[in-house]
Amino acid sequence: MYVLIGGAGLVGLTLAQKLVELGHTVAVIDIDPNACRYVREQVGAMAFEGSAVSTEVLLEAGIRKADSLAAVLRNDALNLAMVTLAKHYGVSHILTRMRHPDFAQPLRLAGATHIISTIELGVSTMVNAIEYPQVESMMHFEQGQIEVLKLPIPNNCYVVGRSVAEIAQDSRFPTGSLIIGYQPHPQENLMIPNGSTVLEPGSTVLIVTKPGSLHQVIDFFEGCK
């Protein structure tokens, strides 16, 4: 996949590095020559020096062939301009960072397919860490209608030694919740379990649930200590 990134700040550089590691072809646009040099020499991606909202630079960087574009420039107005140009040149998958919520609707109208609010994401992560310290990670989907959380299994929990199917049939396990991932040990990869997968002590589960059942899911596993 050919991915074009506007902005070689911390977010742009980190995104480019991750995408290169995943095997994608990445090009970064930035006005800073030193940042562009770093992209080429340290990240292993292509870099184009100039403005990411310049049609000449965008065309030189290959925007017409880009499968995805990420606008992570220093302010919302520049990101809005880049999103607009990306839509104009036919990019089908357009992501953008947003700082101020007033830009949400303009970015959508301009053609952004994914809008990531850095402030909202950061605050939400910190709130979750404060309110649910036992949860390793949590993600929200469909405007908060679905929650996915990663929970460790206490060694002395009564779910240890039981299968995923048995847990799903337990009357105390919240209705509508589902174990969708399982990591037997921290050193092992996350796997997709089936009904016969047996939970081991010290393992971790990935659970999808509704916001209203979040506390019940946590209590189900935490209450077994």
C-alpha cells in the first residue's frame, strides 16, 4: 500500500516508522529539510521537502497513486486543506488528526474518512486508566456504543481451568459480552479463542461488551480474587 503522510512531527515520524515496519511504501511531506533527511536516513521512507498543501509538492509525492493519506500537520486549518486536496485528487482513504472539535464537521465534509481527535483520545485514555486501573487497555467503537477491553486473569480466579464456552454460559457473565482474544502468557501472541479454549492462570483476555456492562465484566473477573 502506498501511504502519503503530511507532516514529519512526532506523530508523522512514528506513523511512518510503524507503516514501514509493516511493509508499506511510505512518503512523507514536510517543510523542514532536516526532518526530511531523518525520514530518509532513519525511517527508511521517501521524503519530499515542501508544503503538504502545495499541489506541486503533492503531485511530485505521488498523491494520485496514494492508497491512503494521513494529514498530521501542525494545525487544523492546514489539515483541512490537505484533506480537501486529497479528496480532489481521488484518494479514497483519508485520515486526519484534529485538535479542535469545531473542525470535525468541516473535515468530514471535505472528505476525511477517519478523524482522530488527539485531545479527546488522550483524555479518554487517562480517564479509563484512572477509573479502571485493572484494565490493561480499552478501545471504543461506534461512538462509544461498543467497548473492547484487555483484562488480566488473576491466578486464583474461578475462571482458571474453565473453557470459553463454559464462561459464556455462566449466569454471572454479562449477557451480550464476548471473549474475542486470548493471550496465554505475556511472551506469546494474542490468539482468537474458540469455545474449547481453556483459560490459564496469568493469562489475558480481550472482551467486547456494551458500555452498560463494562463494570459487570470487570467485576466478574475481579470478584474472583
